Amino acid sequence: MITRIKTFLRRDDGVATIDFTLMFPVVMGLFMCAAEMGAIQMRQAMMERAMDIVVRDLRLGKPEYRDPAVLKAAVCAEALLLSDCETNMKLEMGPVITRGFQYWDGGGDCIDRNQTVNPVINFTAGSNNEIMLIRFCYLHDPIFPAVGLGKALPPVVNGGYKMMASTFFVNEPT
């Protein structure tokens, strides 16, 4: 019996299987983190691009963009990779006080998926030559929520993570 155990312990069959078994979860974890990070960066870039395009039109005086629903719909139409954009995005816009560079106390909150209606927190169209801050918050679900980066992201109400895009602009005189 002892000779059989010694023979079994000396065999080197399956050494590659052990290496593969030990390294596979590490390599797959890295691939999953890379895929999650790539998706986050692509969605963030698309959201900021869409915001820049729409805010440029707003800044140049497109009057229909004074309505928050139309403004949000325009950003969602420009953003290609944001799934179910209009229900997962929240918009805030308000004036900036130039003395001390203060603006309203909106926290950049995202939608609450528990609520059936998520109103705009603050939307003030502003007056001529007024500096405005506009923020979009998009709530997105991770691709791999239980692994790597998807697990490490700070959770929001009912899962997902928030992506923020904000910019300043000056209302042109009419």
C-alpha cells in the first residue's frame, strides 16, 4: 500500500491541469474587470458627448430645450449606448451665483427605481447672460454585478451605479 502511495505522489500527470485550475479564475476576473471598465468608459464618453451636443444647441438658443423633458429626450437620442435612457436618467439645471461660485444644493442624485415617477430635482431655465450648471445622472446596471469592478462599484438604490456628466454654459441674450 505504501509503495502505491509513493508511486501516486511521484506521478506528474495533471500538473498542467492544476496550474490551469489555479490561474483560470484570476485571468477570467481580469478579463471581466476589463470588459466592465470598457463598458463604463464607453457609456460615460457617449453620455458626455451627447450632453455636449445638446447643450451647445441649448446655449445657442434653441427654445424647445427650455423644457426639461425635451432636453432629456434630446440627450438620450444622441447617446447611443445608454439603454432605456429616458427612464434611467435624471436632469438638474440651475443658475450659478458668480460671487463665491455657488450653485443650488442639488446633490447630483440619480433616479430611484422604487418610485414610479422621478421628477426633475431642479430645473431653472435662467435669464439672459446667466451662468448655468446642468447635470445629468444616468443609472446603469453592471455587466458582471457579482465579480470584480461590478462588485466594487458603490451601489445605488435597487442596484446599478451612477454616471454623472455636468457642464456650465451661459445663456445667450435674446
